[in-house]
Amino acid sequence: MPVPPASTRLDFQLTPSHHARAFAADARFVPDGRPKPVVVFVHGFKGFKDWGHFNLLADFFARRGFVFVKLNLSHNGVVIGGTGDLEDLDAFGRNNFSIELDDIGCLLDALQRPGQTPVPAAEMDLGRLFLVGHSRGGGLVMLKAAEDARVRAVAAWAPITDVNPGWPEAMMQHWQQSGVVHIENARTKQQLPLYFQIVEDYHRNRRRLDIQHNLRLRLRQPLLLIHGDQDETLAVEKVHLLQQAKPDAELVILPGAGHMFGGAHPWAETALPPLAQDVAERTAAFFERV
């Protein structure tokens, strides 16, 4: 059997103009001096770029002939040089969707400007720039592509369908009065704060953050939707709302798949979970043909 090509990982940091909090990113590719399509991956809520099997995903796409770039959204709670897990809970609480969209934009801008990332320009075909996002990240990449024509196509894995999950009125009143609510991170048992500013940001930017509106009227690029029929976090029925908003979207429902497509954190195996492997192969094939 042929030995798969070895990939190179390059780590870097960016500081966006819309706030002063730097964030980390990394790029994985097989260096051969030839321009390769670029995939930018966006993690979900309570996630981070090195969660679980995400580094194996990066290796898969690199061996498939892509430059695979993933970032820690700046306010996800991970600290540069820290533990690698969620530890800055105040930053987590001050996050919102507008910050996250602008973080992604900062990375896309940096990829376009020679010298702002360590990836050699000769290795990237930025005319074939793709976005992939999981869960909340799936919603983000659809919104970002709707406002950024540089993006060639989008894949959303188990995506949210609405930025506003339907906050109950009683909760909203308490949240506004106290300024904060807490949610539990089931994995770590941390009590994660959410400051009321995320609601205020939503109301200030409702048109920009309306996923289904943007799919109907603004998202022109090809879209792949992948969802598991056993998703315990976001019911599979919800993904049909996205296809109704964009009827030409490709929809794949994976039997037996939960929200993480078989992944977990930490992930000690040397291979992708079989369901995540299926998702990766379907996504790579989608990008290769658009």
C-alpha cells in the first residue's frame, strides 16, 4: 500500500481590528508547491479548534489535497498558551455572533494578504475557498458566506437553524435584570456565564444574524447540509427548515449519527470515528465537484 503523504501543521495567531483579543489558528496541508483549495473550519458552541477528533479531520483534508485551516473563535474561552480547554469564562460570557462572524472575516482577510499567515501563497488556491462549520459554527459559516463573495461553497454539519433558540420570556426578564445567566458544560461541569449583551447584539443585528432569511435571499453559493437522524442536541427535523429556505442545498441525513458524528473529547484513537469519516469524505467530494 502507498504511504499517505505527510502533512505539515503551521500554527499562528491573529488580532482582529474589531476587538483586541488575539486568537489562535492552525493550517494543515501537504507542502508540494502547488495551489490547493482552502477549507476554513469553524467549531461550535463550547467547542474549540483542537477538540476531540478535529486534528484528525485536518489531516484527512490535507491528505485529500486541501489546505485545512481551523481557528479558535476569539471569545470561546480558550486562552493562548493556556490549558487548551475552556478557562477564560468571562471572555466566554462576552461572546456574541457578531464577534464570531467578524473573527471569521479576519481570518479570511489574513489568508488573502501575503505574509499575514505562515501558509505560503504558492500552496493556496484562494479562488476555491470553502467554509465548514459544526453546530453553531454551521450557522456561522452560512451567515458569513452570505455576506462574503470570496467563499466558493459551504458545508454545515448538524447546524443550528436560528441564532435565537427561543428564549422564554421569564428567562429573558431574569437575564436582563441580573445581566447574566449560567449554563452547565456537561463535559466539564463548569458553570458558563452568558451576559445579556448577546441578546442586545442579536436585536441590533437581526437581519445579519437571521440564518433562514440569509439562505433565502443572500446565500448564492452551493450548500451542503449534513445531519444525523439521532442528533440529541439539534433535532433532525430542524435541518429541513434550512433546505426549505435554500431548495438547491444538498441534504444528507446520516442514519445512526448523533450531534458529534461519533466524536468525543478527548479522542485517543488514531483514526476518525467512522461517522465523522463519512462526513469528511462527503464534504471533500462536494467541494471537489463545485
